[in-house]
Amino acid sequence: MPKKTRRIRVCPHCGSSDIVPEILFGGPLAGVDNKDENYICRTCGARAVPLDFYEGAELDDFRREKTSEPHEEVAGRDFMHIPIVPLNTAPLFSLGMIDMPIGKVAEVVDIAWRESHIVTGEYRAPFLRYWQAISGGRYNAEHIFLMDLSGIEEGKPNFSALKKLIKHRYEVWLDLGMRNLQDLFDSFAMDISYAVASTLTLPGPGLFEEMYELSDRCVPCICMDRRVLWSREGAGPADLRQVLRLLDRIGFEMVAVIDMNRLGTRMGASQALLDELEGAEPQAMMGGGVTEGDLIHMKEIGMRGALMDPFTPAIGDIVESEEDGWEPTEDEMPAKATVLRGSPGHLPSD
């Protein structure tokens, strides 16, 4: 693949390249202190952070898309298939101050559930290579379910790495191991689509109601190991239906449910769990063992979507077959989203 050379910054609303930096007045360096990186589009008048493209088909497709029918919000879309992307940033710490592209060092790893902990397997790929594979034309994933393993397992999200990897990639569902409301604010300090609040790390169900009041883009995630898993024994209801009823009463319209025993096994979705979720409210997106062979059945029974196992046979094949002769830099990472993401619901803007 020939190397792309000319980068073009365009308005995320109309695709025009006729944009100028917004000048901030009153700061210590008026005209220079443009801290939020906003630009003003001279074509449509929008004020926004621009998107970066390179000359070619991707930019042309984006501009055609902006002149066609507007995108629907996630809540109104059809069945979705979203790859689960477990992120291991541990190699970044061992490198110290060595200046290397984060996307080539941070790893997407295979995971499994063992003795009440998430463990990583030997199969892994650089984040950039994995993202390129699943967002390309062969797999065409528009969203990823990003699991920050250091945040989930240790309560220590790697914010600097996450901000670098997520920047301008607006179709990210982020699970950074949410434990309190501050974690919700920290999630939305990055350009994500949805913040995932998992029972695996929450201290109890009470936070769901507070999160719903603060944000319309927080997705509850129920982790199952034959019963609902919480951060500590007895912190919340162990019965799946009871938790679903609770979330429905709060007002959530969508929920993720992950069968932890099957996560990473690529054995297929649990039929027993599918039966329990069929017709349930809120409408469920289910993960844990799910592969491409499950999608037709899951769609037929009315599931909201599927959370695909990391490195399903189809994904693994694409990752392995990616050409070794061309590796993109961070600035060349695919940016699938065409919707500018502002602050969610009632959360204040910076």
C-alpha cells in the first residue's frame, strides 16, 4: 500500500477544509492559547475539533456521507456487532521515557475469566494493527468496546495512553473500570461515544441511578458467572432478571451483558443466556464467546447487538493477513465516526 503523504483537516459537520483556528482572547497569550483545539468552519459556520484525513478514498467517502442522509444515533440503529478490545498498556511502563508510537506498543490481548479474575493469553497484536484490521472494509466495525485492563483489574487506568489512542475516534465504548462518579467524568474527558459502567467494578447498584441522571451516554454492563458479579460479594442483586428490572425502572434503554465464563473462548454464545435475555428490557447487547456464527440467530431473536470475542476466527485471520510492509502512525489511524461528540446529556463541558 503506498504511503499517504498529504494530510487534510476538515470540518466534522460538512467535510469542508475551509477551516480556521478559533482565537481565544483574554488568556496570557491571546491568539496563541487555543487550548481546546477548536476550529471554525467558513462553509457551515460550525465550531468544532476538526478531523484529519489523507487524500484519497477515505476522505471522498466521508464527504459523500456528509452530503447524504444524516446518521442516526446509536439508539435508533439496527443490530450492531462490536468487537471487544482488551487493551494492555503494561509494555508502556517498561519502556520508560523511550519515544515510541503508543499505538504500536499498546497491545490488544486475548483474555479469559479464571478464578474471579481476567487473565491474558499469549495471542496479542499491536493496537494500531488490530484497529486497522477491524475498521477496514473486510470487517467494517464502526464501534469498539474498549476494555482498559489496568483500570478494570487494578483501578489504575492509563489516562495518557487512552487519550492518545482514542483522540478523534468517536465510536469508542470505554470500560476503564468505573468505580465512582469521578470515573464517569474521567471517561468523558476523552472523545468517546459511551462510558461503560460494569457490575464487575461498581461498589453497588446505587451508582446506576446517579449515572443515569448525569449522562445519557452511560451503558450499564452486567457481568455474569452464573450469577451477577459485583466488585464484592453481596454488593448487589445476584439475579440477572432483578438487575434488569432495576435498570429498566431507572430508565436505561440499552444494557450490555457479558458471560465471563465464555469470554475469549470463541465457543459461541450461551443459548441459555440468550433465552433469558430474549424480549428483556432494557434491550441487551450480549458478549462472551460470541463469534460471527452467532449473529444471525441473535438478530432474529431481537437482541440489540453482539459484543464479539477478541480475535474471533474472522478477526484473527484479518489481523494475521495484514501487510507487514505498511504500518500507520497514530495520525493515520482510521477515524470511522462522522458525528461530533460533545458532552453527554447533563455533564458540563470543560
